[in-house]
Amino acid sequence: MDVRSLFLLSAAAIVQVPQLPPTADELYKRRVTPEAVVVKEASPAVVYIVSTGFMTNYNLWGQPVQQQNRSAGTGVMVDPEGFLVTNFHVVANAAGIDGGKLEVQFDSGVDAKTYPAQLVSYVQPEDLALLKILGDRKFPTVKMGSSLDLMIGERVVAIGNPFQQKLSVSAGIISGLHRQLSVPGSGLEFNDLIQTDASINHGNSGGPLLNINGELIGINTVVKEGAENMGFAIPVDRVRDVLLNQLFAPEWAPAWLGFELEPAPSLKISQVWSGSPASDAGIEVGDTILGLSGTPLLPPATADAPRGAEASLKLAREEYTKRTLALAPDTNVVLRLKNAKGERDVSLRGWRKVDGILFARLGFTTKSVWVSAGPMLQIDKLAPDGPAAAIGLQAGDVIDAVRPGADAPRQAWTLSRPEGLAVLVLQLAAKSVLEIDVLRDEDHDRRLEQGELFKGRLILR
């Protein structure tokens, strides 16, 4: 047999070897697309948000009637401590004067528990809001990408909860960049949106738009009414900028502790309000904060911020800000402090932010009461050295009306909720005059009469 015949015989033998069918593992791997990998990696960080808002109106007999509004949407976890980003319009009804209730759910395969959440901060013109889950564990987060190098035509994945269908996924491409869009009836004007043909419906709002590497490149926000295969997302670089510079700003802290810090990045206390939680706890001007609720903010050796430790101190200030944003009012917090005498721990209980605003600017807190004339505000806690005490106001006085001084509109404000007074105060600069009329039950007959009306002029701090 020649060599050629031997080669043909060998080739025939090879052809006759039976082919084994693919294994179950091989068949499964064929089905794993890049989009499926993105969903598997990112979906644990996507949440379903239910927002319930309350609004108080009054019926014909002057009785309060509470109405309830409910909305739902999507959010994405950006910090393992429980912070998540969503659209403001998803949670807007929880931002009103009467507050609201927020609940967050993960995919049941990740975590079947329903978590309460609080609205930490929001920037309405950007349609972005920051929420904090009230939970005691670390949470999964999405990988942050960039929107600087996006390409028209590249594949993207959107995850959301449209029409209450939890963890719904759509895929497509980037159809356009730097889109300008107005949203009728909302006052929103966007000028740098990502356009995609991935299906985005009502309920997707606040959810992530991801590239094929599973990185967050945008927050889905707008569905163009009457258009098919056209959705829009806020670029992630804009989200990151708003998050760091506005949503995580310290002034959004919901609990008021009664002190102020020196300008960032210092952690040294520059002011303590007399009669505040901080004052009652013995906190002093010049104290430096080393830790919060048992967690050090930075090593004690660098707490006084020598120049070589400025970068560490900046990180510590950012950590302090993040932790105080998560503090709920009327909750105990322990601060580790240092001064020339040494280190110590102090425990205090924060007030509501609205109470802190009134106490710092006017020198009193208020509570809503019902009198014969209807709902009104009554002075509750009084700062011993505040503007209110300086003109003789007392705890128990009922506020009949307030009028801004000459540097503001002169209309009289009749108020029934502390939030309304805080809104007015925030419009006025320090040293502004606020005329105030109060009713005081001087004869202790439990009735407020016109002869018990007192007038004064407060100088705001």
C-alpha cells in the first residue's frame, strides 16, 4: 500500500469518529450573551422604590383631611452604606411639607426584605435625588463608568421596574448624544441627555443605563410621549458631579445637632448654639471630631491636620458628611471628641432640621396646636440667649402672625406648621427684622383673647 492510499485510509477513519453531543454546560455557555452578564452583575444594585406622600387639606368645618399620593420607580445603589440615586420626580411626593413614606425592595433573589428609606437630598432642576436605606448591612453597588467616551451605536442595557414589573431589562444602542429636551408640565429643561432605543417606560425612571461592561453610564429619566424606541438618560458624569457637590452637601443633614464646623476640610467645632443638643451634651467650641458612633474618621495623630495630613483630613470630612446625612432626627449619636484636655465621648440626640433652622435663626422651636381659631403654631423650646428671649417671648406663646421687616415683602403670614415658618426664615438674611404677634394666656383661663395679643420685632441671627 502506497503512502497516498495510507493517507486516504487514515482520513476516512478520522471522519468516521462519532461526534459527541454538547454537554449541558456547553449549551448553557452558548446562551450567555454580554447583555446577560451585565444584568447578572448589575441587577443586585437596582431597587424598586415605592413613594407615598401625604397632603393635609381642610374640609368645610375646618377639620384636617389627609390625602395620600403614591408613585413608584427605580433607583440604583451608589454606596454600600445604603445610599442610592433616583429621579426626583419618583419621590417628589415624599418631599412635601407633610413628608411621606419611602420603601425600597431589591430583586427577591437578592434580598426579599422591604426596607424603609429616607429622602436625604434632592436637586429638582436636575431631576436627581439621594435616598438612604435604613438597614444594618452593606449593600451591593453598581460600577461607575464615564459618559465622556460614549459612542453612538454602542450597545447599552436598561434595568428598571416599568409598570411595577420588577427587574425588567431592555437592550439597545445609543441613538444620540447631547440631546436637548423639555418635559411639558414639569419645568424641567435638559440639554445634555443620552438618547437610546432601549425600551424605557414609566417606572424605569431613576434606573441605570449600563454599557456592555456593566458600568453605569446614565440614569434613565425621560420617556418622550408619543415617540417609539426613544428614551433618554442623564449622563453619569453629570450625576457624579451633582452627587458630590450638591446631593452630599452637609446642609442636607436631616438631623440638627446644634453646632457648626470650621470651613472644610477642618473637623473642629466653631460654634455651639446655647440650648441645643450639642450644648446640653457639653460640646464646646474648639473640640475636634475624631469619630462618629464608634467609627474613627481618621487616625488621632492627624486630627489636628498638619499640612502633610490635609488629604487624609479631607477624606475624613467627606466621611463625616456622609455619616451625618444618614442620621435620622431623634436618634442617639455618639461623637468622639478631642481638645486640649484630652479625648472624650459625648452622646446627643438630634432634632428635626426644621426645628434647628428656627432655633438657630429665631431662638425657638415650635409645635402645631389646635385653638378655637384653628391650627396655629406655639413656641416650644426657647433659647436663653436667642432673639425671641431678648424681646420677652415665652414658651407657650401662640404665634398669631409674622411679617417680614422693611427689607422684605410686608404681607402678614399666618402659619400652622413649623415648615412654613422655616420657609419664610430661609428667605431672610441675618440681621433682618421679623415682626411677630403672639397670643399669651395671661389669665390662665385656657382661652386666647384679643386683649392677650403681644407684638414684637425679632432680629434674625
